[in-house]
Amino acid sequence: MFQKQFRGAASKLSEIGLTPGHLKVLMILSSGEAMPMGSLAQGLACDASTMTWLVDRLEERGLVERKMLASDRRVKTVVLTSRGLKKTAEVKKRLYKPPAELLDLDEETLEVLRDAFAADAHDSVEKVSTGR
């Protein structure tokens, strides 16, 4: 079921010119706060060159912009632009429809899945926020 969902999500992303890597960056930045490039790379478990490539592609489309950290001009942060916020909302709308397979699950199973996904999402955001 999850493999099918992933393929479907990747196809929907491709239709709007995004990759799963782009999606991860957009979702992390969707809080509206600027994030240091290094923290984004660590949170996504990728190296700095991969993060630079992802941010370059998003910046070319006007979805993100780089800024210098006021307290340390050596550090580059990334923030969503207004266009990036709109694109992120569009992506969420397209991707976050429950798969038909979930409609047949009982309430208890759905709650277990919800809690597991929420814990995983929290851990991912925590990693990015703390730079672990």
C-alpha cells in the first residue's frame, strides 16, 4: 500500500515539476521560519552539495530565497517566498487525500497509524530544528 502511495505521490509531484527532495524542503520550510542550509541538510540526511542543488532549483522557480543570518553573515538561511507558500499549499492539497485503502480500516488502526506518522514527523522536524 505504501509503495503504491509513494509512486502515486511521485507522479503527482512530477506533474507540477517537483521531486520528493523538493517536497521535503518545502514541507520543512512551510512553518514560515528561515532555516540554515546546514540544518536543512542534516535534517534531510543529505550532504551540503545536494542541499545546495535542491535549494538552487527551488530558488530558480521563485519558491525559496536565501538570506544571510543577521547574527552570523557566513550562515545562509532559506525561507519560502509567497509563491513558495502557495505552491506548498497546492502540493498539500494534491497529496494529502487519504488513499482508498485507508477507508476500510477501523478507527483503532487509523489512530495507531496517525500516532506513528505524527511521531515520525515530530522527530524529523526536531532533527532539522536542532541540527542533529
